[in-house]
Amino acid sequence: MRLVEFKEIDKKNLALKESRIQHAEDLIFWEGSKGVARAIQQLEQLSKSTQSLTIKWDGSPAVVFGRNPNGEFIFTDKAGFVAKSYDGRATNPEDLKGAIMQRGKDPTKRKAQAQYASKMASVFDTVAKAVPENFQGYFVGDMLYFSTPKKAGNQFVFKPNVVEYRVDANSELGQKIAQSKVGVVIHHTMSEAGKVLPIKDLEMIQGDVLAIPPTTVNKKQPIQVKGLDQLKSLVSNSGAEIDVLLNKNKLAQMKLTDLPNILYTYTNSKVDTGLTRLGEDFIKWLQSSSVSAPKKAKITEYVKGNIKAFSKLWILVGGIMKVKDSIINQLDRSQGDISATINGKPGGEGYVLGSPEGNIKLVNRSGFTKANRAINR
């Protein structure tokens, strides 16, 4: 039963959306004109201070570890934790190896599979010793490194997934890395019943494991933010039209409550083909999508009947994206304890902009998102 409970949460529970912070330009899909106004306000504040900005870590693989009600330590990857055809909740290194090797029958992948199994098993005991014996529940996160990163000059260098990180060895984080053997970024904790819980105290994870939250403060100098005045004017003049287009009650009556999700999916698809002329090929994309035929017809008719608001929605999405990418370029090139590159070029998974109204993420979709989609297809 607990396997089913976790799978349901993994797909549906809104608490997991805490770890999927929304892109600044996507707020319009979920919050209409208020979302755009919020994004503009938060971006504008960066011209005064970047104290609220943190760097977002790009770890891999996704792991789950902790102790079950019997006090047994469990360490596995996400696939193992929710497995049905075998017991993937390994309680020792050899069981973890065996569980991973049970997956798939492709002989061309067996060597890589064996290497991955050995790598996971190699940190089992280290992670087990780091989790207090009286702790019950699980930590859910992503691996940053399986052994102390090597140094290049005065920087620790590691590449857990798409992004390569360099951390100043003299910084507070660098000193913690030097004292660790394993690094993991923790997104949240979880009860045995599958209830997702926020991170309260990562200091309990000690020993040779460095456990850090999903984001880390890095750069603090103010930056230039240009191009928001035109967007403010457009929101002021066209916000009401866009809100009518995305009105939840109206969409519910038309049985189109998932339209914001469809717009979001379309935006992600544009990452692969180029983030230009947003919205202009939406109808064409819709026809080739997995949306049902009746809904395709209904959405097409709805968009054509509200084409003015629909067009302005995409002008705002593209405008926010342009301002955001300019901010990211400045941040990627400024000095900080942590630097990130993708294929040798400045850039990482992005940044998180904290606010009492809700966090938003600043990610270059033409950089990290495109590279990440390419290896995870």
C-alpha cells in the first residue's frame, strides 16, 4: 500500500509543487494579470538588491533515504522507492545493487547499469551513518557528488547532471565540501505514509555527508533591470482582457480547466524549436499534441474568439522572458562563491527569487532547460 501512496503523491500532491517553483514568465498562466504584475515587481527589486536571490542546484540521480518504522535504514533512488515488481527499498549495499540490476533487459546498457549500481552502493554506509538512529521518515533529494570533488586551482569542481559547478574552496560552502565525502541536495522530507513535509533541520545529517537545501545564497550585488516599463503599461491596458481569457469559472463551464497547463506544455515544447514567435504557432502545435480531438476543436475556437487577449498574453510572456534572460546573463558573469557552466559556457539551472508572495525561478530556457530536456528524453 505504501508504494501506491507514494506514487500518487509523486504525480498529484500539490505539496510537491513546492519543489517545482514556477518560471517568472509562467505566472500569467496560473495567476493572470496579477501573476505578471508580481513577476514584474519581484524582478524590479533586483535593481536595488539581490539579497533574495539564491542559486538552484542541478543534482542527479534523485534519491530517497531514511529510516522505516522498524528503524531500518533505507537508501535507494526514486525508481527503487516506488517499485512494484521488486523490493527497491534496500537496507544494505548488496540489496541496492541487486535491485538496480533487476531493471531492464537491454544488454547494451548493462555495463552502465552496473557502474551506476556500484556507485549508489558505494555511498550506502556513509549516508546511513549520517542519519540519526532516532529519525523516522525519509529525505528526498538529488545527489551532488559520490566522493569529495577534485580541486582545480582553489575551486572544487563537480558535475552531477547537466551543470558543472565550481565552488571557492575558501568559502563557507567550500570548507564544508572539503570535510565531506558525499554531497546531496534535499528537497523535502516524507513520512512513511507518503506525506510530504518541509525541510526543518538539515543539521541533523552529519558525519561525512554534506546535505544542503535546494538553493544557496551566492551573489549579492545589485544588477541592471531594463524593459519593465513597457510591460507594466501593457498589463495596465490589457490585464483585464487576459483575465477574461483565463477566467477559471468560464474555463470550468467550457470544460477547459486544463488550458493553463496546455499553454505551459506548449511553452516547454518551444524550448526545443526556439523560443521565438511565441503563440503564433500554438494552433498548429495543438493539432499535433496529445489533447483529445473534441478539446482541440474547442480550444481552437476559443483562442480565435479571443485572439487579441491571446496575442497580448504571449507578448507579456516573451517580454518577461527577455528581461529575465538579461538578468541571468548578468548574474552568470558576476563574481560569487559558486560559478556554474553548461558545456563550458556561463549558466546553470538558474536562480530562485524569494518573496513572501511566493518564490519564482529564473532559468534560461534556451540554456539549462534545453540541455536538460535533451538528456532526459
